[in-house]
Amino acid sequence: MSYGSVIAKYRNMHRQSNPEEISALWKRSTPGLNIYVHSPFCPSVCGFCHYRGKEFHFEKDYSLYRKYYYDYLPRAIAPFLPIIESRQIGNYFFGGGTPSLMRPETMSFIFDIFPGFKDVKSKTFEIHPAVWTEEQLDVLAMYGFNCCIIGVQSFDESVLDRQGRLYATREQIRGLARKVKDRGMYLAIDMIYRMDPVDADEIFRQDLAFLPELDADIISLQDNFNELYEDEKIKRFFEIVCDSPLAADYYWEEATGENPVMSLDEKRTRKAVRYLRNDLPHETYSNEIFTFLKTIDECSKHFSKGAGYPSLIGFGSYQNSRKNTFSSIRARQHILEYIEVNNNWSPEYYITFDEDRRKLFDETVELMKRFKTLGDPPPGIVVSIINRPAIRDDQCVLRKPHVLVGLEISWKERTVAVDEFIAGIKAVFQHTLDGPSSMLIVGRRS
């Protein structure tokens, strides 16, 4: 599919917006704000990666590099500088793609666009362990970055070669880790289980056994995104992690919670399991280092949750249908999400999620009126009002909410009367989501 076709699909599924409308919406947002800046290029295209960038080589693609970082990105940022100046920024996050493809002078140029950049205490930069220079680390230290994330993914050369990812030796990664910490920055390491099925368990065990030698402050472990709905592989991932040597030097980020035991559903929806070095206070981790976690997910995944979360504004986009830079505007009763799309070097904006809680009461009244036409439910049926959305194709980046409020109908035993009532529900409501065998979730199309 060409990128032009992707944009046509966006226009069909989402409402197109513009910087003027979005700026007006931002003026109503709550004070807190995090900022994400996207780097769309990669030295190679990794087979396992869900957020793959465009393959890039300086020798033949430098004009593209200049166009993106010195023209497109500054133009995308400029309309929103008044918003940034008026907010207290919690975190800057530079992700990708491969941000460490930026040359040091480009990094300084982009950093200087943002007002008061050096004064923001929490700033994060992603580094490919085979693509970096000491000059880059010096620039990060000079601008007050407090965390670098090294995307190791695996120490095994064979699996990285099969996946088309550039390889860095353990000694090279150990040297990079030491240089990051020598500059006073926290060190985070990303690792992935089952990038492909070849010797996956044994490779992951060996990776986990070597990890403590890097003295990382934070270790993020995740299953292959393409296998998040294969239950047995998810279970195996958690078994290997729990049996690893990490427990001697690290603690699970949620071990301080009231219920550290996760259900399979919780494991399935978790992007990463993070371990923190034993002498790293959880408060420092959540409030000073990884503050971006409170806004990094699309806000539609936090529907009716996340009270008090800061808004997120994202910049940067380049022809990647799987990875759009999103922004979430959070007001007191309104949450809105939009994506930025690079259409022939002009940023376009599409509203992908819009929840106005002021409409929930009206939606609920209308829903109950329709439900009342069915008459009294038979014995054994329980009806609950829910305010979570039904979203078309949840596994796709092109999500569109259809339901603001819905009804959850559950039963213990499937009788003839229950079947007849369910059939009536499906006839009356335009949008129906079949839940487990003992549950049905319905709502009128909004």
C-alpha cells in the first residue's frame, strides 16, 4: 500500500483538523505537559520491530535528513511553541526510529527550538547500541538529559542478523553503558523475547543472565508485539523472567503495589515488564526518570482512567503507517487524541479519539430509553452501565471509538429466555460487542 493510500484511509476513518483548531483545543488543556519528538530513520529495518523507521544512509539520503530535521520538524513545532511556553513541561522524550542517527549539531539545533529546554529536569533519549558517538553523549549531558535508553533487544548476534538489525558486541554495549553513567545520566536497557522462534527461550535466558553486568538502572523486558495474543508464549515469557538472576539486583516496578500478581489478561495488554535496580527508589523512577510512562500510550487506551495524567504533544512524522506521532489533549471533562501525518512534507492532523464526558449523561439516558423497549429482563440477567469505548480493530493503529457509554449484560446460565432476550438486544442496538460466553456488551453507535 502506498503512503498516499494510507492518507486516504485516514481521511475516511478520522476527521481532519488543522493547527488553528488544535491550538484552540490546547488552550483548554490541563497544565501538565510531556513532549515527544520523533526520529523516523533507521540504519536498517528490523524484522521484529512494530515501530520500524525508514532505512537511511547518510551517503545517499543526506538531503532527506536535512529536509526532515531542518525544515519539516521545525515547521511542525512552530505553531505550538506558545502552548509549550505556557506549560510546565514534565518530560521530553526523543524516540523513533533511531534518534542516535542525529548528528551532534542536529541534536543541538532541535533542542534549541524548545523554550527553556535545559531547565526541564526529565529528558530521555533512545540510543541504538551500534549507532552512536561520544560527541552525542556530550551534547546530551550539556543539555541536561537525565536518562538514555539503549535498545539492545538481544546480545545474540545470530538472532539480530536474522532480523536485519545491526550488531554491537557485549563489550561495546558495556562501554556505552559506562559512558552514559559517567556523564551522570540514568541508564535504561530494552530487551525483547522471541524476536524469532529459533532457540528463543535459551537466547532470552542468556540475555537475562548477562544484563546485570551492565549495571543498568532500569531494565524493560517485552514479548514480541506480534505474539502478544498467544497465551502460551506470554506465559513462557513471564516464567523465564521470574526464573532469571534479575531478582538478586532488581525489583519489579509494581512490586510495591497492593496486588503484584497479574492475570493473563493483564500480562497480555502489558507493553513491557520493567525492573528497577534495588537502590533506585520507586518515587525517583516514576517522578523523575520515566515520567513519560503516564502519557506514552494512546489516550484511548486510558478511557475513563488516568485522572490527573498530563497531556502529551508529539512532533515528527515520515511515511510510516504503523507509527504515527500522536498527541493527547486532556481537559477536565474532555480527552482528545490526534495524529500528525507527513503528507508531501506538510504536516496534517487527524482526530483519532474524542471523549467528552459531558456527553456521557445524555448518552446514558438515550441508551436506557432504547433498552426499556425490550421490557423487563428475565431472571438471572444482570445489567450494568459501563463507560468504556467499543473500538474498531483494537490491534490496528487506526482505531476509531464508536461507543461512549454501553451496557454490560451478564448471566450465569444460558436459558431459552436469556437467549431470546439477547436476540432482542442485538436487534435493537446498532453496535454489539460479543464478550465472553457469559457476557454481552452493547451500546448505540455515537
